[in-house]
Amino acid sequence: ALHVVWLRNDLRAYDNAALFHAVTAANNDADSAVLAVFVATAASWQQHHMSTIKQDFIRQRVRQLTVELAEQGVAMLALEANHYQDCRPVFAKLSALGMVALYSQPEYELREQQRDRQITADLQAAGVAVHWYDRQCVMPPGSILTQSGDTYKVFTPFKRNWLARLQQLGVRCYPRVRAEKFYDVSAIGEQLALPAMQNGDNSAAAWPVAEQQILEQMRQFCQQQVADYQRTRDFPEQAGTSGLSAYLAIGVISAQQCVNRLQLEAAVTLEQDKSGASVWLSELIWREFYKHILVAYPDLIKHNPFQADTAAIRWSNSKTLFDAWCQGKTGYPIVDAAMRQLNQTGWMHNRLRMITASFLVKDLHIDWRWGEQYFMSRLIDGDFAANNGGWQWAASTGTDAAPYFRIFNPVTQSERFDPAGNFIRRYLPELAKQSAKTIHWPHNKGTPAEYWPAVVDHNDARKITLALFAEVKKPN
Ligand code: FAD
């Protein structure tokens, strides 16, 4: 009998509920073995605009995980398909080959859910047990509700409730498990009618993928850096944040492990205190807030705005301005440096994600969905819920959105969060000689401006934004 673990966005050996239960079940029965399966689906990934760097990152991680799982006695098959639908025959075949149970972690997006519903139905019809373990969040969607049983639409009360639950329930991680019997995959590999997973383009080579190394990075962050988080996290020039988002996005580490370690290393209180540890925990709670919202409002998955009235905003959607933004040639140095960081590295600092998103929507008047998609197509940590939540926050169309009349001034933001201009200089060598004073706005008379002219005037753009929103927010 075969117990199959289907790994997707939980690409880890430790604290993996599905893996834990599959191995435990196989170990309890002398005639049973466990098999881990991963299916790459490049065509579906592209349909979701997944960046090539994230695709490569997943492939590299899966390769590494195959080695790590083998050390724990678990055989893993990594296969290459195109679309999600191609997974269906694989599991049908595995069921014909003696699979008695499937173990996996659900995903929240639409096509993923469709795929999982179909496969669950197929397998149950064939008498195979299907077990889902939702461990994407410390507090699963649906478990944090208002007194009247609704989903929170505002972060602060959500967080308060979340923290109370944490105090009540604590957080539990699953131990590493070892399978007693190694399953010989050579016997079935060829029968599954899919080739072995291919290599990627190596674009994620700069990102280590060994689980122990990432756990160590997380531990060190909690031990040595988190105390300064509140002070440093907003300055893109400093390595003040954990850099763990890509690993959380594909589940190389879990949020449970982060919270567990944080509690061991630092005092996290229920109060709204300003310690680095509490503020970092808050960010992990933001991650869960957006996932809860996504599950409760599946319309968001279709890229509809949370605030329905904002669907009528008449964005100007200039292709020229959009291209300037994508390429980092808007003439606003902080925006341009940030976009080049994204284009060159596949990652962008959170403060800069807020600044560039706000700029696209409120200075260039481009539909936030264009930016959402562009981010997805470039980010190594692309995550639907966080990305959609972040964009709708910046665009003032979302749940807990910034009010539309609060508009970032990109130059003031730059002066405040990159005071010496070092971040700008790193990505815009053409501005290397500008002083800390002139670098944020190298367009004044007297500054030797050899820089892209500003594509818009912020003050004019701001007025247009206010008018665009006022038009749809008018009381009837
Ligand atoms: P840290 O500051 O160390 O935070 C720890 C973890 O908390 C992060 O790894 C992440 O998992 C989570 N987190 C932090 N901030 C947020 C947030 N605002 N919302 C949700 N989760 C958060 N994050 C993604 O993981 N994927 C995305 O696709 C994504 N798109 C974004 C788009 C926009 C427009 C904005 C404003 C934010 C977006 N974020 C996204 C959130 C945030 O910018 C990144 O999570 C963060 O910059 C990652 O760096 P870090 O791991 O060093 O974060």
C-alpha cells in the first residue's frame, strides 16, 4: 500500500503536516511505503504570471528537497507537466498502482481549488482516502472571526484576536520524520507518463535552497536582528528585514516555525508594543490577514477590487507611462531605483513596494491590476494574497486600505527613507555624483541633471487622483 504526499507550496521536510501523517501511517503498517510527489506545471504558472525567477527557485528547491527527503528515507518523484489538469492522470495512475491515501496542503486560488476538488473526487471514487492539512497560516482562514462570526475587514482588531488565540493555543510544529522503508520509485516512474522535472534557467542561483540553511537564517534573524527591526525595517539601504518572504511563499519554512522561534528568542506581548519582535510578528499577521480575506472573498481572486465603487475609476492607463515605470525611467529616483532592484534581483524592499505601487496608481493613474501583474511577473516571493493585498492597500481599493486622499509624496518618502541617497546610488549609477541633498530630485536648476526628465508633476497628478476618486465616491 502506498501513502502519497503531494507537495506544492509546502516544500519542506520539517514541520510538514502532510508528510508527517503520511510517514507515520506508512510506518505503522508493515506492507506500506510512502512516496512524495511534486508536479511542475509551467503552462499554468505562466498563466498566473509567475516570474521565471520564482519558477527556477521552485525547481531548485524541489531538487534539493529530493535529496533531503531521501536522507529521511522518503522517495520523491518530481515530474514535469504543463497544466494543472495534467496532474489528474498522475494520481489516477498512482491509485491504480496501489495508493491508499493522499496527503496534501490546500491552496486558496481558484484553479488550484478546482484541480484539487477534481482529484479529490476521482480518488474518493476509487476508494483512496484524501487528507488535507491547511498549515499555510498559524491561524487557519475562518478561525479568526468577529463576535458576529464575520471575517475581519480591518487589520488591528484581527491582530488583537489573532494574538489572543496564540496565547490560548500556542503554536505547534511537526517533528522531522523518518520512513522505515525506502520506496523504489524506479518501478513506477515510467508508468506515470510524465517526464522527470526539468531544470530551470538558473536565474534563482543567488538564493540558497537548503532547508537547514534557511532555518538557520531565520533563527539568526530572531536572535540577532529582530530587536532592531522596528528601527531599521523601513530603510531599504539597510538589511533590516528577514529576507524570508521567498521561502515563506513556497513553504521552505513555515510561519509556525517563525512564530515558534520568535517566542523562544524574544518576549512577544499581546499589547501593541513597539519592540522589534512584536512589530515583526505583526508582519507575519499581515500575511495571514490577507490570506483570510482572500478565502472569505474569492471574488478577489478574479482581481476585482474589494471596494466595489472603485471599479468605476477611470484610470488613464497610459502604456508609455507604464513602460517608464516598469523600466525605472520615471525621473523619480527612488521609484526608478526600486524598479531596478525588482528587475535585477526579483525582490523589492517593502517600503519601496509601497512607494512604487502608490506612484503607479496615484501619480501615473494606471490601474493597480497592471502593477499587480507586473510585480507577480518579476517577484521571487510572488504570493497572490500578499501581492493583491499590498496593491489594493496602496490603491485605496482594498479592505484595510489607506484612505484615497492620503497620497505618498515620492520625493519626501525618498528623503525620509533613503536620507543619504545610498540606495538610489546603488541602482542608479548615473546619479552617483549627486549629493544627499540633490539626489532625491535631480531636476532643479543648478543641479547637473543628466537624468530622465520627470514623467509627471506630482502636485498635478495628486489633484487628478483626488478627482478620479471623488467621482466614484460621490454619494448617490
Ligand atoms: P519581513 O519584514 O522580514 O517580514 C516577514 C514576513 O512577513 C515576510 O517574509 C512576509 O512573508 C510577511 N510580510 C511582511 N510584510 C507583509 C505585508 N505587508 N503583507 C503580507 N505579508 C507580509 N509579500 C510577499 O510575500 N509576496 C508578494 O507578492 C508581495 N507583494 C507585495 C506588493 C505590494 C504592493 C506591497 C506593498 C507589499 C507586498 N508584499 C509581498 C509584502 C512585503 O513587501 C514583503 O513580504 C516583504 O517586503 C518581504 O521582505 P522580508 O521577507 O524581508 O519581510
